[in-house]
Amino acid sequence: MMGNLKLQSLFLQLAFAFCVFISSLSFGDAGITSTFIRSEWPSIDIPLDHEVFAVPQGYNAPQQVHITQGDYEGKAVIISWVTHDEPEPNSVQYGTSDGSYEFTAEGVVTNYTFYKYKSGYIHHCLIADLKYDTKYYYKIGSGDSAREFWFRSPPKVDPDASYKFGIIGDLGQTFNSLSTLNHYMKSGAQTVLFLGDISYADRYQFNDVGLRWDTWGRFAEQSTAYQPWIWSAGNHEIEYMPYMGEVEPFKSYIHRYLTPYLASKSSSPLWYAIRRASAHIIVLSAYSPFVKYTPQWHWIHEEFERVDREKTPWLIVLMHVPIYNSNEAHFEEGDSMRSVFESLFVKYRVDVVFAGHVHAYERSYRISSVHNNVSGDHHIVPDKSAPVYITVGDGGNQEGLAGRFKDPQPEYSAFREPSYGHSTLEIKNRTHALYHWNRNDDGKKVATDAFVLRNQYWARNRRRRKLKKHIQMVIDEEMAS
Ligand SMILES: [Fe+2]
């Protein structure tokens, strides 16, 4: 009799656990559409004579300095810069002591034309075999024109390596862009995950396109010279401009901003992956072929197989176009990517997908439409295996904010607000990360949306192990009685 009561109690506990499980699959709290209205600064580009665009003094002085990860694991960086007078020197001196450079590495030089604009000499230099978690100092240029910078290499790839990423999209070069960059630089984040649409130079015509790439490079240098920016391409990088004879997609972007795509066995600089600290980051191209059998499609299948959550618990995807978006702007533009990629995101339990493109902020619950096989009906349901989708296309470019959201707010949308800002993702360990979206509030940085991101692999496994242990304990007790 006592045994029956215990069994009833066990079943009640399991029924309760089941109810909790089901309720946790719901969308949770009603989504929030923030009513905050900020007095937006004019969405105009910073004038050319502004100090943020100042050309460094001296003959052939290096400018537009930027770095990015140079390999798969974080033991290499690519240092890039532009000189306008001559292609030499083309080397980087570097070392671990300030002002004392033990090593020298040679780079490669490229340049390009765009209409009648001729780019400067664009230097790219790979520095490999870095020590992990070490501050490096580097020097480029020569004589009075030489310039010195520094960066910190990431910790060794390790499941519990803590690391803080910043997330910025659609930045441009307006006063709002400057506000976003200034706020980001105070965040303490160590690497930028950039979501595409960099300079908005394609809003200009003829020779001004190239010139506005140069101004953006000088504007962003205050951050890009000191920490890696992980690039992804947006529509403003395409620059298909046949009226002036420019039809080669991504010409400026590919010449200026290298990515370590070969290290992840990609065949294109537009899609690739890196591992950094405890994160595996996959960068996709919304503006390259991605349907079944295309190179990008083949590659992402192979790359997901290379992900090892025992080594890099955090699986993050970057792509320019959001596949969940309830803004009037770019509504449903990501549906074709959703039909190709979403099932993979769910299968491989991606933690979070960051996108830009829409000039507003929005965060989803964990949702998917992969369980509905009805063609054309994207029935979106809660899905614990799915990523959180976050749109951070609010860097602050000259096109202004996307202020009109669909009404009513869809159930999948957790928080949305049409303001400029940036996000940070602070990975604490293999199970938890802190996420913030920081609004630019009339010049002040205000943490507006925040949540604790639980790892899709380790937090779930731990829960499962804990539940299994608990059930086994109850069964053992029952058998012993
Ligand atoms: Fe875009």
C-alpha cells in the first residue's frame, strides 16, 4: 500500500514536471514593444572635415588600420591598413613589450579602382603563432609616420573560457554611428561581431563611393585597430553600380576587409567560421547563393559537423538578413534563408542568431517553423531546440530608423524598439552568458534589454542529467521499500 502511494506520488511529480515542461514551451510573457521615443539626431553623414576622419600626419602614414582573426582557433590576426603615397613598407613589427618589437612579418599589397577612384595601397599582414591571452604591441609605417597600436589575443579555445563579444550592425558614418561606436568602446567587450552594412558608401556616386570607404576606415580605426572585428557582408557591400561600369559584387569590401575563410575550408571570403575562446561563430552570406547544392550550402553542412560543443559550447550564427522580423521594413525578406537554414539551426542547437539589416532592435523567443510541413504556411511555434533570434541593425546609418513595427506584436517577438544601439554577449562559462542591448539614449548608453542566455548544449544536458538522477533516486527508494 505504501509502495502504491509512493508510486502515485512519483506519477504526480512526473505529471507536474511534464506540465512545467509544456508551459515552458509557450511564448512566455507577452512581448514588449517599447514606447520609448528618442529625439533622433539627423541621419546625415559626418562632414568630411570632422576630426574622426582626420588623415594621420606624415608622408605615407598608415591609416584605416583594422584587425580581424586570422585563423580558425584565434592564434593569428590579420592586420590591415592603407597608405596613399607608396606601397612600402609593407611589414608589421610586433612583440609583447611596449615599444620593443621582437618580430617582423611581411604583408601583401593590393589596390583597386572604382569608377575613376583609385584606392590607396591596401596592406594585409598575417601574424601567426600568437600566444593565447597575451597583449601584443605592433608598429606599422616608418620614420616620423610610423604608428603604434596594440591588441590582446583571445584565451585558448576552452569550454569554460569567459569572453565578451560586442554586436554591431548597419553602422554607417553618421553622428548616430559615432554615438554607437563610443558607447561600444566603453562596454569592455573584446571582439566585435559585425552584422553587415559597413560604410554605406554605396549611397554616394562616382568617386565619392571610394572616398567614403576611406572615411569609414579612419572613423572606425579607434576600435578596429585594437580589437578584431569579425566581418559579415550586407547588401550595402554589394555595390552593383552598372551606371558607372561597376558590376563586380563586393569589390570594395573584399579588397579592404579580409576574412580567414580558408581556415574553415570555405571557398569564399563571404562565408566562413572561427572558434574564439568558448564560441564557435559561423558567418553566412545572405547575398550569395545558398540553396541546396550551392557551395555555401555544402560548406555549412560540413561546418556544423565540425562544431564540437565539448570544446566550444557556444554556437553563434551571424547573417545580415533576419529570418524572424516583425518590422514593416524588410518584412519576410529572410524567408528564403529560413527555408534553407532553420532546420540546421534547430538540429545543431544554435544558441543565438544575430542579424542586422532592419534599422531597429528586436529579440525573439526560442521559436521555429520547422515542425510544420505544410508548404507556404510558416506556422511558428515555441521550440526549445531553436536559437534566439536577435536583430541589431541599429548601428546608426544615414538611412535612419525603421520605426514601424507590425501591429499587433507577433507572439514570437519578445522585445522590440526602434532606437539606435549595440549589444554585448558576455560568456561566463559553458552554461551561462549575459546578454544586453544598449540603446543610444540621446548620447547616453542605457542598458534596455537584458537576459541570461542558457547554453543549448550544456545547460540542457545538465538539466537532463539532474532530472535523470532525481528520477533514479526516487525509483531506487521505491525499490528499497
Ligand atoms: Fe542591409
